[in-house]
Amino acid sequence: MATRLSGVARAFGDRVVLDSLDLELRDGEFTALLGRSGSGKSTLLRALAGLDPEVTGTIDVTDSVAVAFQEPRLVPWKRLLANITLGLDAPVSKAKEALAEVGLSERSDAWPLTLSGGEAQRASLARALVREPELLLLDEPFSALDALTRITIHQLVLELWARHRPAVLLVTHDVDEALLLADRVLVLDEGRIAHDISITADRPRHREDPGLVTLRTTLLAALGVSPEGRS
Amino acid sequence: MSVVELARPVEKPRATPKGPRRRVTAWHRWLSPLALLVVWQIASATGLLPERLLAAPAAIASTAVELTQAGTLPTAIGVSLQRVLIGFLVGGAAGIVLALAAGLSRAGENAVDPIMQALRALPFFGLIPLFILWFGIGEEPKILLVALAVSFPLYLNTFSGIRGVDGKLAEVATTLKLSRGQLIRHIVLPGALPQTLVGLRQALGVAWLALIVAEQVNATTGLGYMINDAREFLRTDVIVVGLLVYSALGLATDAIVRLLERRALAWRRGFLA
């Protein structure tokens, strides 16, 4: 079931963050949502995740949604495996498979506070994916990782997406990340989807790909940044 | 030259094994208490410290042995322990149940919290005369005083522990589609546990305090009675034995809670270490 939003609005006091926004997310499509800081990217994601009771408008979204947050948000008093199985109907073997998929089989007995940032984020992905969601919401899950870990996790996310084929909405402020991962890039500005760009380049992609370089310039301009510095 | 002296420790080989040195330091810490005991013993032996004010350490030790052999001390300890235990269980259960009621719903908070906050302001030792009027001088007023004293720290800490649970984890629970029962069981209660354990230690402290006060006022059995009875006969040795037993029991129950903490909060250990 595709996800449809129409006339979605949200204001915090006088500040309008989402202003009668319309959007459709297609099944199995990897969408990246870009926007300047404070543009309402996370507000939109939280609305889709059902975490914002005050958002108005029509949100037609599947029940099968999973979220990976910016901080991994593992439950600290549950060992890793218990974090994955929390609220899960499926048998434990599925949770073990999910941990194996993100390369954490050997850490299944570990306390979350003993994991590294990359491990915790992988665990958070496993916890989301084990639910076999139709829609996977990723709220800047890579932003706190170091550059090397981020590259590895980008690969992992693409592999997992290719295998499970959920629709993905990745909220990010990193244009390169969006270009490397997504089929479609949205730019949120003034509370609406200001740009909606398809990326057809084959994966794995390289930053130097001429098509992507052109897109990067376009997107940076859309975000109000000139790659050559101030113009 | 002071500069050279300051620099000297750095020049020492850093590979000096730490173990033996630390043991030496630990032993040093026993010196001053032992010296105090010796001074105390000498002061008693020379008559500087009369026995009607404070008995000599040696006399206290032999009294402790006598009281134990005669069975007086074990019986008194048994009675007092039983009072603390029952009072602690009753008061602890009440405090935690009320904290759950107040912590898990706004209606519960509005019903319970104002009353608890108002009662908290009452000096509960001041309630002893009323308790005697209501419950006589049997076991009930003592147990209830302990229960009352215990219930407040457990209530306050558990309540604030529940309210202090990370809202981000509650959001995770929503996205994982946990039921309300699952949210309480997996997120709220374990999240409140560290604070509840703080409350538990405070509660044990005041439990012993409340017992001591209750047993001083009116008792025909127990440690407090033993101490009070000894006062009548100027037996300062018995009084000191009683006090030492109180503090040993207090330390022992505190150690139990710390053991409990180590087990229940094992998930924090990697983080704290």
C-alpha cells in the first residue's frame, strides 16, 4: 500500500512547519528527504510514524511502519537480542537472523551501553527491519557516525533494502548521502515539497558520477547553498 | 629547593606494583580508630571515664558475649528484626503501590500526590502519641511507625523515577506497537528501578530510625527495650552493645540493597566503568 499525505499541516505556536503538504511514497521506493535545519523534515517523519497527535490533514499510511531514529534508542536495560524481540510477534529465530544480517550475532547478549555507535545503529536497523515493515522511516540515522562507519552502514542499508524491499523515507541533511542511496530526492522548503527529483543512476554509485555532480549542484541550490561558495 | 622536591615523585619508576601499597594504606586507616579505643580503655581503667557515663571497651565486649550466651541479645534482635521486616514490607508495598497509581495516570496523580505531599510534611515521630491512643502499646504502633516512615521515600523516589523515564524510549515503544501493559512492564518499571532502589536505601535507613524511636517510647521486648531497661540500672555497657547491634543491622540491610543494586542495574555497569 502506497503512503499518501494530503493537506498535512503542523505548526508549533506561530511557526508553521508543515503547510498543506501533499506527498505520495511508492511501494519499495527509496526516498530521501532533504531540507535545511528546522525545515520540518523530522516533523514530517514523526507524523508518518504516528508520533505526533497534533498534526492535521490526511495521512494514509500502512500499519506496517518501522522507525530508526537519529540516536539508536535501544532500551538500555535489555540485552541486545531482547531489544530486537521487544514487541515482536515472530519467533526468536527471526530476531537472531536480523542480528546476523547486521553482523551483530556475537553481540546478542551485550548490554546496549557497551556497544559502539555504529553497532548500536546497526542494532537499531535490525530492530526496525525484523518487523518486515512496508514503510521504513530513517531519521538521520547516520549523522552521528564517523565517516568510515557511515560508508559501511550506507552499504548495509542498501543491501537490506534490496533484500526486504520496504518503501524507505530517509530524512537527512546530507546531499551526498541522498544522492548515493535514494531513487528519489525530495526537498522540503516552506512547509511543502519544493523539489521532487528522480535519480536513475545505477548502484553502486560514485560521488564523481557526472550526472550526480549536476544533481548535487541543483540540490545544493535548492537548499540555498552554492557549491563554489557565496555567489 | 621546593621545586626539586615537587618534581621527585614523577621520577619514581611508574611500574611500582600498586597492590601492596594500597594494602598498607588500608591498614593505616585502622590506626586512628584503634588508637581511640586504646585511649578509651585507658581512660576507663584509670577512672577518668566513670562506668556510669560510658563503660570500657573490654567490658562492652564481654557484656556482648554474656548477653549472647544468655540468649537475651538474640531474642531482642529477633523481635526488633521482625518489627522492621513487617513494617518495611507493609510500608514498602504501600509506597510502591501508591507511586504506581500516581505515576501511571494523571487521575492517579491528582488523587494520590497531594495527600502524600501533605502527609510528608508531618513530622512522623510526632505521631507517636496519636498512635499510642489509636493502637495501644503493643506491636501495632511500632510496626505502623516503621511502615509510615518507609512508605514516603519509596513513594517519592518511585514516583519521580516513573515520571523521569526517557520520553524517547516511550516513543520507541509506540513505534514498536507495544501495548500499555508492555510499555509499563518493559520500559516504565525498569526505567524507574534505579530511582526506586535509591528510595529503598533511604527507606531502610529511616526504618531503623523509626524502630529505635518507637522502641524507646514503649516496649517490653526488643533491642530498644533492652537499652531502656539498661538505663534504669546504669548499665552503659548494655546500652552500647544495643547501639552497636543497631548499627550493624543497619549496615547489613544496606549491604543487601547494594547487592540487589549490583544485580538489578548490571546493565549500567559497562557504562559506569
